[in-house]
Amino acid sequence: MGRYSLGGRHRMISLNKLVTGYRGQALSQPISGQFPQGSLTAIMGVNGAGKSTLLKTIAGLLPPVSGAVRFARSDKTLAWLPQQSDIDHHFPLRVIEVVAMGSWPASGMLKGLGCGTRDRIEAALEQVGLQDLAGRTINQLSGGQFQRMLFARMLVQDAPIILLDEPFTGIDSQTSAFLLQVIERLHTQGKTILTVLHNLQMVERHFPELLYLHDGHYHWGNTADIVEENAARPLVRCAARSEVRQ
Ligand SMILES: Nc1ncnc2c1ncn2[C@@H]1O[C@H](COP(=O)(O)OP(=O)(O)OP(=O)(O)O)[C@@H](O)[C@H]1O
Ligand SMILES: [Mg+2]
């Protein structure tokens, strides 16, 4: 399936013949289409398909090989939750300091935070159930607690665009369900959300749009349509023997 159209909605992010890759080497064919404002899109594909590379390119962390990523608003602040494997868990920071980073560059380190920001940080810690661990150093967190902390940072950041790279990988089903509710709440607030996921059942139930990367090609649209079109491909076959139901 080619270019993905908006169906009358406002575009938030446009991919214009975007080719992602490293050192000039393309990973995929050019991708064109738009993420509408307030959309909730899952990005799926096998390991190495280029999902993280696409997200990093959209986030501006990697340059495109060719083509462009465009944002509808001049304020293109985005929140970025990296894949677990990209994170250094040993940095000597406390939970509250990491969550407070969500308010940068609006404020400096903790001592420079105004009351409003402190309240937002405390509210975010409470929303993810980490209020009692605020003073812990991050190397003393479990994987699920670490992920909750990153979600709290994202809540503090309050960006209009949210990019999540495998937020539930290695996370137990109860925590995943809890964090999924956080994503759904952000969706109802009108955020534009892109999430890399491997759990097709979760995607079918909770993510209205799907961008599926397969063999250098892409399939982008309404989730039910894309799943039906790709019924014989790894997207569906992996999920058949998969994961926890959400
Ligand atoms: N820094 C890099 N330099 C060169 N090639 C890279 C780099 N990072 C990733 N790649 C390659 O780019 C391809 C896509 O990687 P990417 O991390 O985007 O895959 P992915 O779809 O996120 O996979 P996974 O499901 O395993 O996270 C892979 O072949 C990978 O080896
Ligand atoms: Mg990845």
C-alpha cells in the first residue's frame, strides 16, 4: 500500500519520500504519508525492519538518507521514549531528577523549579505509581519501574507529539496494561502518538492506525485494513503464537 492519506484530518507530521538509513545506505523504499493530529499509530515489523531508525529520523536524532520529515506546527516539541536497549541504566541520577528532565528546557535542575513544575512532577510520579521511589537512584529500579519513570518524564514534558519505541517489551502484563491506559489518556487529550510495538492483539484493540514495515516496503493505514492485507506475513504469524492478551 502506498501513500497514506489524511481523510480530512489535520496533518501533524508529514513524511515526504522519506528514506531512512545509516551513512547514506537506505533501509527502505521512500515513505510518504501523514500522521494526523491526535492520531494513535502503531509501528510494527520484524527485528531489523527499521522501526527504531524511522522513529529516530522523525525525532531528528538521525538525518534522512533522502526526503524529509515536516511538522505542521512550528512548535515541534516531541517526547521520545527510547527502546530499553538504548538506555544507560547506570547513570547516577535519582528518579525525581530524571522525571524533572521532562520540564527542560523550561527550567534548570531541581533547585530551579517553580512550584507549578514541582506539582506537575509529583502528579506525574503519582500517576505512574512511583511516588514512594522518587528519591531512589535509577540503577536500583526494576525494568518496569524504570519504564514507569520514563512515562512520568513524558507526562511532565507534555509535548504535542509522543514517540515511544517498544514501551512494553520486557514489561509484565499488569504494568503494560497500566501504561497502555496512560497512552490512551494522552490520546484522548489530542496528542499525536507513534508507538513501536510487537503485540498484534494489543495493536488491533487499542491502536486505530498501523504503519507496517516489511522487506523494505511499507503498509500504512487503518489497522484492520493493514492486518487483513498482510494476513500471510510475519506481522500476523508472529502474533498468532504470541504474547499476553491485553
Ligand atoms: N547505528 C547504526 N549503524 C548502522 N546500521 C544500523 C545502526 N543501527 C541500526 N542499524 C541497522 O539498521 C537496521 C534497522 O535497525 P532498527 O534498529 O531500526 O530496527 P528495528 O526495526 O527497530 O528492530 P528491533 O525490533 O530489533 O528493535 C538493522 O539492520 C540494523 O542492524
Ligand atoms: Mg528497534
